[in-house]
Amino acid sequence: MTIAVHPLTPGRWGDLVTLFGPERGGHGGCWCMWWRMTTAAFEQASRTERRDGFRAIVERRVPTGVLAYAGKTPVGWCAAGPRDSLPKLLRSRVAKPLEGDIDKVWMINCFFVDRGHREAGLMRMLIDGAVGYACENGARVIEACPIEPSRPLTWGEGFIGIASVFRQAGFDEVARRSPSRPLMRIVV
């Protein structure tokens, strides 16, 4: 299977909707707004409001992530952008920046892979695509706070990424504020 990875642009919005499902919206109707909103605002917003909010961000051409395609079919998503565009991550106990370091730091924060394409190595391809996208946009450091599972994962638990896949992609652990969530980074 040949996979191509492209940044999400306004012209590719329909592909994200196809991948997420127009009603489903990715993981539990998140529409990639969880890290961009306060918890209270997220919980009060409907799926439609989250979708419209994320679309507005994409329309403003704020970097948001990359889509993976098998041919012309969208099969995977990796959310990635400047740390300062993800305010909840700045306050996160496990993913907060090192000593306030956010200048030119990007964060890979979520994955969504079509059911028919899971366990095919797409997470690694999406990480590589997100790192390239971040570099093209001036990033000097890319971070992630994936899960380091101590047991087999159940559905959905790997949406933040898997630490072993980030290690394979060249990321190093720089902090561990939770037994199962290393803060990892690659300097480019």
C-alpha cells in the first residue's frame, strides 16, 4: 500500500470530515478541539460547535496536522502544531513544557486511523509526515507525550501515540511525570 501524507489545508477539509465521519468527529466527537479549549468549554460545546470551531482554525491556516492517504482515500490523521496553539497542553501535568520552553516547539498530540488501516504502520508514517510539516513551518523541536503501555491497549487508548513508535522515529524521552506517559522530543 502506497501512503502519501499531506498537511491539512482548507482544500482538504472534506477529506478530514470523510475520515472522521460527519457526525462522529473522530474520537468521541472531539474534532481536535480537546487541547484547544478549556475542559468546561469543551464539555459545553456540541460536536457541531467543535467541528465548526476546528474548521475555522483550519480556514485561518493555523497549522493543525497531517492527513495520510491511500490513493485518494484519507486513512489517517495526526494532529500537530505549535505548542502555543494548544493551551491545555501548556497546563498539562504530564505534557507541560520543560522550563517554559515553547519557542519553535511543536507538539504531536493525537492520531486517528481508519479502522481498515490500523496495525499497518500508519502511526510511524504520520509521525514522519508531522515532523516534516513542523520543520517546513520553522519548528526546531517536536514533542509528544504518548502512552507507554504496561498491558495490551483497548480501543482508543493509543490515540495520543505509542512511545515505542516515537522512539523508532528518533524521539528521546526528556521527562516522565507519569509512569505511563513519557514526554518525548526530537530536535531538528
